[in-house]
Amino acid sequence: MLDDIILKYSELISIQHIKFDFTGAARARNYGFKFANGQYLFFPDDDSELYPETLALFIGNVKSTHADVLFGKSVDRKFVDSVGSFSDKSGYLSLKHHDKMFIEFTMFIKTETFSRFLFDESFGPGTFYGAEEGYDLVLRMLHKKVVIFYTPDIKMYHPQKVLSHSDSSDIRRVFSYRCGFAHLCVKHKLYRKYCTRLLQVILYIPYTIVAAPGKTRYYLSELMGLLTGIIVR
């Protein structure tokens, strides 16, 4: 199916379809970067979509903000925030002010800037630490004073991640994601953020046992991920 889509749109734009024999989303992005020849890079998810105005808004905001990196927000078909919640206000990111202001599949980044940092290939889907590759990249760039701007005016579609809290895939996913979160917190010394989430999960598990037993395995898996992510290095 992918080959058919590429063939269809190759008549309109130049497309390189690069194949490889390894796993890991971060590694794949770093590998694909070597073949890029544009001024900016963009790493959409395979289930995300651009709106007709997305690229025009990107160009306009790059010119007005002089940012090296630009983030938008993720929404569903009803334009409700998806894959997390996002700030309603535009602004520049800083080490103290960046929550709800980024998600990697909305990121437009200067090729030169990305070449200096790349994704840490130990993070992300397809690895043991299955998330937070975008957060890690943002923190490393902020430490080096890279200019990063967020605006909710730039929107990309991404379906909501509906959690049953009992499905086996949800339980495996939360373990992998929390391994990534713990790995991030250790790497960047985010001990308060880590301990806050750890305590929340520990306190919530007894409640689920009594009031929502169908969710207990999910939060036990999250707890195991939080612990495993700092134990397994």
C-alpha cells in the first residue's frame, strides 16, 4: 500500500523511499536525515496528517519568530487536543517554561540545527526506553540556547489514543513508555518530576484494587516501568 501511495504522489513531488533493516524510530529519523537536502526537516507520525494551511502557517511563523525550531499542537477530527494537552498561548520555550508546548511529530527544525543534536537513539518506539525521544531533544537544545517557538495556531491531526487500561497492548505500551520517562528523568536529573509521578502511581494502585480492579494491572505495569527505567541502564 505504501508503494502505491508513493507512486501516486511521486508525479507531484520528489519522494525518496529509503528502506533499512534495523528498528527504532529515533535511529530511523537520524538515518533518513542523511538523505535530506532541504533547509528544514519534519518528522510526522505515520498516523498523523497535515491540514491544508499547516505549511503556510509554518513559513509565516518562521519568518516572524526567527526560531530554529517550531512546534504546533496535535488535535483530533473535532479539533480537541490529542496525544496530550497543549497550551493555548504561543511562546518561546525555555528550561523553566516548556510544558504542553511540544510534541515531536509537529516539529519543524532547521536542518543545520538538527545536525548538531540528532535524536538520542536509546529513546523512542522500537527501543527498550520506548518514549521521550522528543523531550530529550528539546532539553538538549534548550541547554544550548537554541531558539524554539510553539504556537497552537499550527495544528496537525492525530487520532486520540483511547486507553482501556486493561488491553494487553495498553499494558505493554505503558511499561515501555514509562521506562523511557524514567530514563529521561535520570539523564536530565528531573528527579522531582520522576518522584511526583512515582508517588502518584503508588498511591493510585490501592484505589484501583478496591474501586477499579480492571485498571490495576495497567498501573502496576506503569510502576514497573518507572522502576525498571532507572534500574536497567
